[in-house]
Amino acid sequence: RSWTRGRFYTKTHEWFEVVGEGVGTVGITHAARRALGEVVFCRLPRVGERFAQMQSLATLEAVKTVADVHSPVHGEVLEVNPRLEAEPALVTVAPLAEGWLVRLAFDGRIPRYLQRSRAVARADIDHLLADERALAEFLRDHLLAGDGEEGGMALVPGGVGLRELTFDGLSNVERLF
């Protein structure tokens, strides 16, 4: 594949998952869900609407508050989650899965600010979980290390180094590793 895949997180608690070449899905994080409480209404955009990076994309109304969801990338809405009209609480119950908000067409380039917040899918590291040495090497290759540019930290070869690495889909026992 020539396109970057994975899930990326914003500081404003949206996630953006690249699901195909030039296509990504937007949702909110568990932290945003906890801050909102139970979502009772989702004001979503229409298919074809275009959004600039960090422009308000959707509004989520909860029992006691309202919050804007920002577009992590420049893009055009390809699809809105059809289930949210009848089941807005899906955003509360499963924000990283069935509670996704929209799919966007984008130019395929992940903005620099998102490149430092990539989550690694369990399928990408499953083979490493039983091999402590291989997992340590994977972490060294994917996190900032050594000295060099950018505030004394060298970037990993072939791309931008990460400040944080999140693993999706790990069990509680595996998280303790």
C-alpha cells in the first residue's frame, strides 16, 4: 500500500482513522465521551460538505452539555453514520467503533500534527506481543530517540517520530506489559 493507514488522535479528542486511499473516518475519543456524558443528539453534516482542518464538523448534544467535533483534516463528507439519527447514544457506548461520525475524502496526506499521535492496530503488533525483544525494537523504531534535530530529538528514519504511541485492542493483561 502506498497510503498511510492507522488511527490518529487530536488534542481536542477526535480520532481519525485512515480506512482506504484518501478515505478516513472521524469519531470522538473515550476522553471526549467521558466529558460529554450521554449523547442524546448528533448534528451531522451532509454528504458533499467540505471542511477545513480543525473546522467544526459536527455538534454533539449531551444531557448537560453541547460540544463541537472538529475535522482533523481538510476533506469532503462521503458518508455520515446512518445509525446515529436513531441511536445517538452509540457515540457514548462505542465511540471508537459503531459510534463513528463521518467518513471523509481527503488528499491522503496526514497533517504533521496528527503524525505524532498514531495508534497502532493490534493486528500490526500481534506477532510482537510474545517476543519482548522484538516489541522493544518496534518501540525504539517508532518513538523519538537519541539526539538530533527538533528540540534535541532525532526523527525516526523515513518519517516523523512519535511523541506517543497508542495500541488499540489490547486486553487488560497486555496493557500491563
